[in-house]
Amino acid sequence: PYPAPFEPTEVLGGAASVEVIFSPDSSIQSLTDLIVDAPNGCEIDIETPGFDSWGSCSYEHDGCAGCSVSDMKEEDFPIFPALLNTKHQKGCAIRIVTNNYNTPTCDGEITPLDFLSLNGIEVHMFTTTTFMHVKYIAVRNGSSSATPMRKAAVSSINFSQDSFMQNREAGVIVTGGDGGAGDVLLNRYHSVFDFDFGQGFRHVVNQT
């Protein structure tokens, strides 16, 4: 049986700020800005079915995946450098949950998840159910901040170039932080993410 009773959450009354986003019109800018504009010391949580390279660094070849370190440094996916910059320049704690496709990294090569892990970003492999198809990005102030700030994007947008630039996708960005309806919704998303992250196992970099 499913291990956690995450029942539907309904909010009756109270205001919530919701921004509607679409691919290919605005998703790249909106979702990248969500991370770039995060405050110092923030906490960022991401659930995504896969973390695809927009070059070739996550594509399987000869039974493994990866590319050279120099190619990985030139990764085109805008959210990839945004996460690294937010981690190192703003001291944000970042957690990612994604599916495990059981594809090892090729000898002497590196993948996006390897690179993120080596840069102090916590990557866990999803184990709660058979497959995870959630697309979720949440940004909030760290626990030591006195200023509330919470936003989360929930959408159909995969971390792939086609999903951002070729497909018609849709989603919303919900803003909370004032104790209102937005926070009720974000609390539910946060609780599910925490459960999935806790159930998952840490991504292990198998190349050095």
C-alpha cells in the first residue's frame, strides 16, 4: 500500500497569488528567474522526472552516459548554471529528487547530476512509488530569516529542451509567505517533497 496518506488539500477562502506560465512562451524566463531571484541563504527543492542535459551530457551511449568535464561546463540548460550560482554565491541549500534510470556514468566522463552533487547539491533518487512524474520547484527563505518568502512552481514542464522550447506546456507559480491560502497549498507540497526526499537514496558519483 502507498506509505503516506497525502489526501487532496482544499483551500476555501483567503487570497493566494498565482502566476500562470506556458511553454514555449515564458517558462524558461519564469522558472530560471524563480531560482536566480532567490534570497541569500534560501532553500530550494526540486522534483523532476529527469535532469536532461541540453547538450549531450546525459545521453546514454555504449551503456553509460556523460560527457567531458569541459563540455559539462558549457551546459546550455539555463537552470543548471542558475542552481550552481545560487548555491555558491548565495549559500542556498538545494535538494533534488529525480528518478533513477540505472545508467552509470562512462569512464572519465560526468553527467549533470554528478556535477551538481560534487558542488554540494543534494540529489536523491525517487523510491516512493514506481515512477515520479512531478515537475516542482520551490524556493523559500532559510529558517534563520525573519522575512517570509515562499514560491513554488508546479507544471507539466520537464527539464528537457523540447519541453521548454518546443512543446506547449502549462503551469502555475504560487506565492506564499503571509500565512494565507498560498501557504496552505505550499505546506502540502513541501510535506510531500520531504517525504519523497526522505524515502529516496543519495545519488552516488561513480567516476572521480
